[in-house]
Amino acid sequence: MITLTAGEIALLLGGQLHCDKDLLVSKAPVFDSRLATPGTFFLALKGEKADGHEFAADAYRNGSMFSLTTERIDGPCIVVDDVLEAISILAGFIRKRLEKLTVIAITGSQGKTSTKDLLAHMLGAVGPTVAPAGSFNNDLGLPITLLECDERTRFCILEMGARHKGDIARLCKIAQPNIGVVLAVGTAHIGEFGSQEAIAQTKGELIQSLDKDGIAILGTYDAFTPAMASLHQGRTIFFGEAADDEVRAADIEMREGRPHFDLVTPAGRDAVGMRSVGAHQVSNALAAGAVGTALSLPLELIASSLSTAQIASKWRMELHESNDLLIINDAYNANPASMAAALRALVLFAQERGGAAWAFVGKMHELGESQAGQSAAITALAVELGIDHFVEINAPEYGAAKGAMTVHQRATIDSALDLVEFIAPGDVILVKASRSEGFEILAQGLEQAWNEKNGMPL
């Protein structure tokens, strides 16, 4: 963060200063008091379960210079009307000060975090790069990520999520992106938006925010995303697998569940062999490659970066090998597109290992009235792909299945663990559900139960 005094911050925010005006802040703020260190300041946010004001003293003891609060506390603080709004104002100020900073914003119904990780690896080789940890993509995470930038930062990568119309436009007003990336318009959050068209309009707010010198990067994997080119007067780069896409993948092969392809750009053609799992990673890699193309990076650097990058964010197609059992932990989130991609990856691994394919699946949230139909479509796909065992946990909407696939219905995560008795060496397990289902606990439980079955407790 650009170094500022408490007095300068109070003046910028129109806040009431209740601490030494000369206190220096040199690091981004924190909202977890345990993460406070000298140079930070603490955000006293009020949530449904906790009030940050109660932890301000802990933050101060851990090194924070002061707290940003909505009420006077017994300790150094700046009092504002709304902490979340205040941090957005401060982030917008910092963004305007950093005129040489290139901001790349990413949105889409799936793939944002994986694309962010690929980009962070690629751009980190070029210059100082700031990217959010995990999916820090909302009104709190985006400003904090921007505030991590300083005069030395060359690139800032931001994810932009949305649950309502106008969410992305509001984030763009803070971030002022130079490059806007839309991966795809799917059906995630369709329960909130009501239609895929409404989702597309909201994702399009990113492209509308770009000025004429900005660059729009659009995937060609659905009908809605390429149409966003009409929202931008400047340069647009399309990426995908069609012959006329400016950045595309050719000769795609899957080896050990990982994509290998030739990256084709206006600069030429170079081979990419990804470390990430799943055919769906091709589109994420192409999005990152299109950003590299927009920034005029050498093709060799782009291809080598895509080949050496690993997805840093947890619970996204994580592979855990234990006593000849492979567990694919993709518990971070789920929607119809990502569920289908994960099932396809599961089948590839099972075919290569010669074992049975087990899919432990939970609810896909925020699908609204389409939930039953889209869940049933996933079950049908699992049958088509040849999944051997389909385990539905607290998710009866997936229903029964015709064909050779065995369907197991369980009410809870704990009750699903008894299926380990029927799992054999060489089998492959996929664990996937929406984030709130907490399926990372299931992944851990399955691994522990398997090791105990084989006489090797964790």
C-alpha cells in the first residue's frame, strides 16, 4: 500500500480522528484481528455472527496502527459512517494515484480463480504483481486487494463476482480496469438473476466500464460473451477453439487428466502442457494467454508460464494420492458447467488407472427454479460418461439413474463415509458441491477412512 498517515486517511474518508494523526500506514488493512501486523489498520466490520469492534483491541495488540470503526472505541480509531464504503473510497483514491499500474479484471460464471492463478504466475515473471488470495472478489475483497498495490506494483489482477445487477459496475468504478476479461456466461446464480440474459448483462458491465484505450478479452464458448464486443469501442481479443479466434487452442489432447495443446496467437504457435487437471482448464489458459497477447508478452513466455503454473487456490481439482486411491478434491464450489467438467476429468483418471469412478456430489446452490432440471441433467451426463458410482449427499434433486451407474443416496457427509467399505485400490473419487456444503470435510473424511481401512490411520 502507498504509505499514508492516519490524518490523511481520516481527511480522505471524512472520518473523525481519534488517534495520532502522524501514525503511518504502509500495509493493506485487515478484517481478521489475528492477521494484524505493524503497518496495517483494522476494519471493524459488523456481521451477522460477530461485531469487529469487539476485536479491535486484539488487532491493536497484534500491531495494527488503529481501527476503522463506526463508533468510538477505547483505543486508536477513525470513525466513519460505513466501514465498507470507506474502504472502497480509499481504494479508489489509491487506484487513481497509481497511474502506471495495469489492472486486469476477470469475471465469468466459472473459472475466475483458476484464470487468476494462471495470470499471477505469468505476470509475476514480468514484474511485481498483486492478486487476491482465493476468491476475494466482492465489495470487501476487491478494495483490500487494490490497497496491497504500491508504486512498485506493475500488475493488479482482480476477480469480480456478482449476485445482483450493478455489482460489477460498482467494482469497476473503484478498480478502473485497463483490461477486462469475460470467460463465459453460464447458469451459476441463475436463481438470483432469473435468466442467463440477465447474467450476461451484469457480466457485460465490466466491458462497458473500459475506456477506448482499454482492451476487452472475450471467450467464445457461449453466445452471450462474444456479443459483448458491441459494448466496447476499443480493441477486443476473442479466445476459444474456433479457427477465427485470435487466441486459440489447437490439437488438444488429455494426458493423465491434464490438457496439452498448441497455443496459437498472432505471434505464432507454441506447445503448452498444463499441470492443472481437467479439459475445462484450456479455456482458462487461453484467457490468460489472451491477456499476455494484449500486453505484447513473448509467446514463449506465455506458453512456458501456462505449462509451469499450478492452481494455487485450495479445493480446486486438488489431487490426493493415498494407498492407491486417488481423491479429487474440488469442494470449493459447484455449478452445472463446473460439475460437468469435473465429472469428465474423473472419468479420464479412472480410465487411466483402471479403477472405478466414484462421484460424491452435493447441492448446486443458487439455481432457482432450474435446480431440479439442471441437477437431473448432471445425473444423465454421469450415466453417459460411464461413472460407476454416483453418491448424492443431501441432494435428492439429482434423482435416480438409468443404466449401469449405481446411485447411492445419503443424508449427511458422515453417513456417506461407510461407502469406503466398497472402494477398491485403483479407484478414483471426485468430491464436489457448492461451497456452503463444506465438502472439504468429506474429502478429508474419505481419505482418513480409507487409510484406516488399510491399516494406516492419519
